[in-house]
Amino acid sequence: MFGKKILIMFFILLLVCRLAGYSINLTHKLLGITEGEALADTVGNTVYLEQGWTKKAQQLFYFTDEGSRFMPYSWFLALEQASSQQLFRSDANINAFRYLPTKPSKLNPDGLPIGFVKNVDSKGQEWVGFSCALCHTGQITYQGTNIRIDGGPTLGDIENFQISLVKALDATYEEKQKFARFAEKVLGFQPNSNDLAKLRGNLLGQTQKLKKFIKINYDYSDRTDYGFARVDAVGAIVNEVMATFNDLPENIRPADAPVSYPFLWGTHQSDVVQWPGFTPNGPWELGTLIRNAGQVLGTFGTIDIPKNKGLTGLLEKGLPAYNSSVKIDNLGKIETWVAELRSPRWPEKYLPAVNQEFAERGKVLYDQYCLRCHTVISRQDQALPYQAKLIPQKEVKTDPKELENLARKLKAGKYEGRLGMIPNLEQIPARTTALNPLLNATIGVLVKHPLATIKAAGLEMSNSVESIEEVTNLQGFFSKYQVLSKASQISSLKNAKKAAKRASYKARPLNGIWATAPYLHNGSVPNLYELLLSQKERSAVFYVGNREFDPVKVGYISNAKVSDISLFKFDTSLVGNSNQGHEYGVHLTDDQKWELIAYLKTL
């Protein structure tokens, strides 16, 4: 009970901060990126679209540390590929995994790829880790021009990136000359024998940690490979929270429900997140910090969950407070940038013009067949909170694997008896799904540093409408924002609890949907045209990894020869890869389908 009272007081402080934050920065106007602008640090002929961000906000999003640590920083700069002397971080190798290389810049002096960031721990050691931008920065190519999609899904292959990274570390440890070159770059010219021995031991230890992550999540003979553009992030987070941090290896399960990376625009405004909609974005702005802290814990963030269940051992039960590597202040900043992000408009400067007559007829079809699930949000209202629609899997009939995995019950271990789902704060039973322990872990990270959390939450609140250039009547807009925000916060927990109990998938507004292929939550449909076909008519096999855009069917070019090893063969017959369901619009004539696609390009 004492733990509940303290946590409630913590929420009240957040509420006070929220109310105070409303008066800050409402009239600030940002200078956005001009469509077609190429920035100095890009590799290749790359242009940007206007999506509501400043140049600085974009670069900060790319390279701000969130607390992830997968390798000492100097090692990543020095590491060679397993089979050559070429650097592992070379542009060609980064491109091979479909991540985005960049040139050095003020915020990224060593020219790390987008989404790779420097982290400094409490002892001053420098690490390299991942940020949101790794998974949520997209890029399409059309006729020689690369078009950057900020907040769009990556094509990156995280599974093979990690496997190849471990192979490179193994080769460095085993091959004398490769280790000598590595040591000279890390330690300096002619290092002494003690330093070499220490480096060699640390190299082995860190490699074993990464191997353990791979074994836990990927190393199963019957598991479906992710390939490009997919990841089972939830599965990896669950393994970290329920097995690794919990010291319960018997809770390990394969991370075998890969899904497409969601696009980020609208994420801040939604009441729930994740494809199954089980993660609340409330109450208040605490939910967004919980969401982002959970992401860090699943991508090589660290946390210490002690065996005792109370705050520094003073409380028998309840209030969590955990040491971690999570950078709470930076999570607040990142969320302000995400709140400002807007969906990309179809760029007619680079892609064929939209047939406006088709689009007008397509809107009528959309309103008739799509609007029930996929709300249309006008561009001037994209900053406003909205309540997501959760569609039961039994109705939409898409692949159920992610939902099946989420429903599994595991041993609670250290979490047993601790506080779970807010705001009711039930105590976690001996066997539980991963949701309550995940909430406990992430809330514990935030409660450990209450002032940083309140500051981060207040930063989100005060900047939530900062860059709305369309707003001419700020007072009227603000009143509308407050009403919708209150409704969204109330619905957030209700919707998340409903999603946790009922197997559902989230139907998002489709702003910018043209830039987010492949489609369905598991990436099993290559383009929008095939999404309007029946399952029998859709491609049973297609290839992922080609950045070349198809502006007609709207998706990536997905045909290839089997011998093309640079692409990934997506087989919809494999577990978790089903392209069944979402058979809406299949009865339309071919002309009507093209009209509907034309309208979707305009969203």
C-alpha cells in the first residue's frame, strides 16, 4: 500500500508538470527542411522531404544516445569484417544490411551510420549502441534518386547484422594478424603485453554476451528468419525482461514473430502503440517514456532488478526503483521530435504525378470500405491525440503468431509480488504474461530518477504543439488539443488493457502509407495493389531488400532471381509469414482498385 501511495504521488507531480507545461513554447516557429534538400552528410544522391522537422531535430534524432550498449565504441571503429581487412562499418558493408551510412558531421564526428550512437557509462567508458533512428528511418530509390523518409520503416536486417558482427569478433579473436591490427587501432602503436591480454579477455567476454543474445533469440532450427525490413523486437524485449534480467533461463522463448517496423508519425499522438496495441501511451506523458524505455531495454540497454521487492530494501513490496543505462532525459527530447514529425507527402518532384481524377473517385471508395478502421487525419490535425481502433484478429484474420506469443505465461521470478499494470497497480502473480513485468521494469527505471522523469515528461508536454505551422488560432487549437488529449489519456489504459485481453491488431490512420512497404503487420504483402487482392492472388513468394520503388503498385520492386543472394526470399508458407486476411476491397473492379490506390498516395 505504501508503494502505491508513493507512485500515485509521483503521478500527481507529473500532472502538475503537465499543467504547467501547457503555457510553454506554443508560439515557437521552426524552420523546416525544404523538400528536395540534400544535406552535407548524406552518402549518394539523397534528398529529403518536408516532414515538420528542422535540420537540427533530424540530426539529433539520428544520433542521440538512449542508453543502448552493444560494443565498446573504439572497437566498432576498428573492427574488420570476418573475411577481409575492410572495416565492418564500411559504407558497403552497412549498405549490405540496408542500414544508412553517413559522412562525419558535428553531431556524428566519426561518421557512424544512422541510428548508431555513442554512449558513455558511469565509469566514463564509451560504447556504441542503437537509437530509434536505426529502425525508424526509411529510404526509397527511384531512377537514381534516394528519397529519405524520416520516421519510415527501415529495410535493415538486424538478425544478420548481429550474426555477422559476432563472426567478425570471433575472427578478430582467433586470427593473430587481425587481432594485432585491431589492438593497434584500439590501444595505440605498440601496446604492452598486459594491455593486449586485457583487451583479448574483454573481446572474448563481450563476444560471448552477443552470442548469448543471438542464441536466445535466433538460434532455433525451426524459427523463421526475419530478413530485411522485419524484427521481433517484442520477443527480444520479453526475453531480456523475463529471462536475462530475471535470471530465469527457463523463460527463454524464440523471438519468432517478426513484424514490419511501424512508421513513427502519429505514434506520439496515438493512445496505444505496438501492432497489437497492448502498450499504453498514458497516463499523461509517462506512457511515452515507458514505451521508449522498453525499447532501450530490448536493444542492449542494461537494468539491475534486485531480489528484494522494495525501494532500496525499505519497502516489503511494491514501488520499483531500478538502476539502468536508460537515458531518461534524452527519451524526453526524442519524444518531442517524434511529436513534431509529420507524414511524407507523395513527392511529385521525384515520382510520377498522382491521377487526381482517380484519387477523387478513390476517396469515395475509401470512405465506403476503409474508413471504419483507418481514420483519416487531415494534415493540420496531425498533432492532435487520437484513439486507435483495435480490430480483433478473428475479424481481420491476419497472421496470429505475435498475438499467440504475447499470450504465453511464464514464471514471474523476481517480479512476483511487485506492482504491475498502472493505474490499478495489481501485484504480479507467480505465473504471468510479460506485460506486467515489462511495465514494472520500465516504471522502475523511471521512478529511480523521478526528477529526470518529471523533466522529460514535462519537456514532451511543453513542446507537443510547437511546430504546427498550420495553426492560426492557437487558443482554439489548444482548447481542442486539451479536450482530445484528456480523452486520449483516459482511453489509453482502457484500450491497452482491452488489447492485452482480446487478441487484436491496431488499425492506424494511413497518412504516408505509400512510403511504408511491405504491408500487413508482418510485412507479408509487397505492395498496396496486392493488398487489394485475395490471399490466393497475392504473391506466395517475393523478394525483399531492393530499395527501388514501384510508384504504380506502390511498394518496393520485389521480383528477383533466386540466385540473387543480396535479396531475401520471403516465403509466405512459413510460420509467422502468412499473407492471409485483410481481404478488404478484393471485390472491387480493377479500375476501382487503381482509383483507391491513387487516393492512398495523397494521404
